[in-house]
Amino acid sequence: MFRAARRALPIFRNHQESTMAFANGSERRTAYVAETAFGVTPATPSFKLLRITGGSLRSSKGTVVSDEIQADRNIRDELMVSKDVTGSYDFELSGDTFDDFIAASLRGAWATNVLKNGVLRPSFTVEETLNFGGTSSFSRFRGVAVNSMSLSLPSRQKVTGSFALMGAEEALDSVIVTGATYAAAATTQPATASANVGTLSVGGTTTPFRVKSLSLEIGNELRIRDAVGTLTSAEFGAGRCNVTGTVECYFEGNDQYQAVLDHGAGAISFTVGVEANKKYTFLIPKARFLDGARNPGGNTDDAMLSIPFRGVFDPTTQASIQITRLVA
């Protein structure tokens, strides 16, 4: 008998296998510093670390395809016409953590620990760092502004939110900015809607509202300002301050739904936080009740009332929304 000779199979190895390092999302760092001029990172910046649960920023390019007619049917080129920064960061609400971004969301400034919606134009440089295990990749996003902030308070869940952001430009680097420092983030405990919301009230009716969930969004209607001669936007334009949300509550009285039918209004307020003197009180002093609906439900459901609302100008507070920090 003849035996077939055994041939050794070739072994293919990636020659970079032993030297290449991968970055882990769990190890990334996000930091920010306020800008004094739009799109300009301060010299020797004092960055603050930002606590997030997800999200990121990214460059967003706009392109157009050449329409030249060629006998060989090939496309001549695809041309870049714009370069912007978009994205968002998700978070769990905790005290003494997001004050800068909350103020930017309202385009206002804290005054004796009270914040109202205003007409300021804050911007940040945001830095995202990925670790390759010895070397790092730094993405710096300049001219970052908060387009909107959302907050969600569902029963028996964490209080969560998100900052939707717009930026001017991204730059890559492999080292920190010369002289940069990084301040640690606060270590306060995230809040839950069941244990850490002290007082939640919805005015405008005789029967109190028993709230199952509440959502809130503050939008700034930011817009890009494009111009000939540049790929990036100048300082963003801003529209009106839009304060909107929805209250989901148990249907317990006709006067609750009548307030919706009458296009009524009432103050909505809630205090949230874990540690004393690090809580927030949110106040929409004049919330107009919009196109709400009764939800009778089925055999195993509670009858519910869903009330979308809009915060409108209140002459007493001179604002559509007011936030107080460091509440006991």
C-alpha cells in the first residue's frame, strides 16, 4: 500500500498581530472645557471629566457627486462641501455633575444658584480619548453647543437624560494639549424617580395628579451658519427656547381632563436628587396643557391621562423654565 504524503498546511499570520492594540469603549474618557471665543480652545485648558452612559460626537461630512458626462461612464469625483459635528451624550442625573451643560441648555447663567432660560451663547471644546494600551487617540471637538436637553422620570426607574450637541470642527491628536489639566467628575449617586423625587406637583386642577412618568425637553433650535469660503459653520444661530414635555398620570377626576379640554395651564415642579444640598428643583411656572388624551385601557389596565405641555413665558419669574440647584 502506498500512503499519501502528508503536507504541512501553510499558516497565515497577521504580522501586526503582536504589536497592534485595540481600543475599548469601556476605557474611553470624555472631558470638556468652556470656550471664551466660539471654536477656540483655551490655552492650557482646565478640562472637566464628564460622566456619561453612552453617546458620542462625530464629524459629519456633506458631499456632492460631479455631474460631468464621460464617454466611459465613470464618475469624475465626489466632492466635500461641508464638515460639521453632531452627536449626543446620555447620562444618569446626579447632583453637582452637569451644571455647566444644564446652564448651556438654557443659554443662561447660574445666579445665586438659580438658572433661567436666557440669551447667552456658551460653547465648549469637548475631548474624547481612546486608549490603545500605551498610546491614545484624542478627538477634540471645538465650538460645541447644546441644542437640547431631555430628562425622563419613569416610575421605578433611574432619572436619565441626554444632551443633543452641535459642533464646528473635529481635530485629531495623539497627545494632550500642552499644559492641559483634568479635574475629576463628582461622585454623587445617580437619582431614581421612585426614591429621589421629593415633590412633584402639577397645578391647574383641584384633584392632585398621581404621576406615573414625566418627560421634559428644552430645545434651542440651533442652526448652522454656512458661508462661501469655509467648510465649517460660524457660531450657530439660535431660535426660541422650547420647553415641552409629557405628564402621564392616573385618571382620577374629571377636572384633570377638563383642564386639557379648556386649554388650561398650571405650574409643574419637581425636586430630584440624592444628597442633601445637591438636589435640583425644576419649575415650569406656566405649563400650557396641549392635546392630551384619556386612555381608558383594557381589562388589565388602569385608566390613564396623557398630557403633553409647553412651558410659556411667565411674567412673575420672567422665564419659561427655572432650575434651582443645591437644594436641601
